[in-house]
Amino acid sequence: MAHKPWLKHVGLALLIVTYFFVMFLRFIVGPLASSSSFMCDLHVTAAHTGLIASTYFLAYAAMLIPSGVIIDKRGPFQSILLAAVLTLAGYAIFTSATSLTQAIAGMAIAGMATPFFYISAVKVISAWFPEERFATLTGLTLSVGYAGASASLAAFPLLFSYFETWRTPIAVFSIILFAVALTAVIVLRGLKVPRVAEAVQAVRSAFTRSNVLI
């Protein structure tokens, strides 16, 4: 694949859109607390939704460092593909759950996948774009992500009411997330993002050429 400059911008845009849907799904538990179909289907109370949410965020926190290590070793695109598959699997388990235990398991899997998306985007920004644009593009990524979170809190109560079930909207948006992430990986598969060892070697070579030994 030719390394066309515009392709990097398209790639980052796809990663940012993916992060929008990650955050859109991340905050579904709040609206679920007001869904009577969710409460009846799983035989849970509002207190149980707090347990589901805390499980998601505990899994998310536990994977922050491991996801960074995996991205450094395997690169962002393989990592995004892994995360997209885990996210789809997690929400598939969640939306087919018939018990609190199954719902917690599904959200835990989705939570484990979440860190990969943002950290991969930051990795791509640092590798592909000038240093003076790093803060701007990182801020843009977060801004779009939290726009997704805000949209989630507004949209899901309406979607639950329209579909008369909580399962369908979550399943649909998890499939959309997977499709966008997969598109990003396919479009960008020919572009290279330096890994840690390669980046260190590049710095070492630059200093060596300048007659500086490290």
C-alpha cells in the first residue's frame, strides 16, 4: 500500500470515530438503570447496575498498563483488532444475558478491551504527526470520545423506549463499533508505526550520526 499523506489523516479520523462509539457504549449503565425491561429481564435492582458499572471500570483500570505493553510490542492495529473482537464478544454476552452474573461477565470483557482504543490512537498520533500537533490531536480524540459519552446519556433512554428493549440498541452500536474499527485496521494495515525497539534504535542512530555516543 502506498504511503499517501492523506491516508494517515483518514486513519486517525477512523480511530477517533471508533473511540466515539467506545465511549458511547461505555456509559450505558446509567440509562439502563431507568430501563424497566432491563430490570425485569435480569431480575436486578438499581443497586445491581452499580455493580455492573464498577466491574466494567475495574476491568478497564486493570488493563491500562497491560494494554500499553501489548500495543508497544504488537503495534496499534493488531491491538485494535483484538480489542474490537473482545468488545463485540463482551457486548454479545451482555445483550444475551439472562442473569446478573452473565451481564457482569460481558461488561468485564468489554471493559478489558476499552483501553486499547485510546492508547492506540495516542500511539498513532505520536508516530505519524508532528510533535507540535500532539496535544491538539490528543485533545481532539478525548473531546470526540466524551461527546460520545454525552450522546450516550441522552440517546439511550430514547432508544430503549423506541425499541421497547435494552438489548437491540446496545447490540446494534457494538456492531457499528466493530465495523468502524475493522475498517480502520483494513485501511491502515500497510502503514507502519514504529515499535519501541525501532524508535530507540532510530534515536541511537541519529545521535551516532551526530558523533554522540549513547
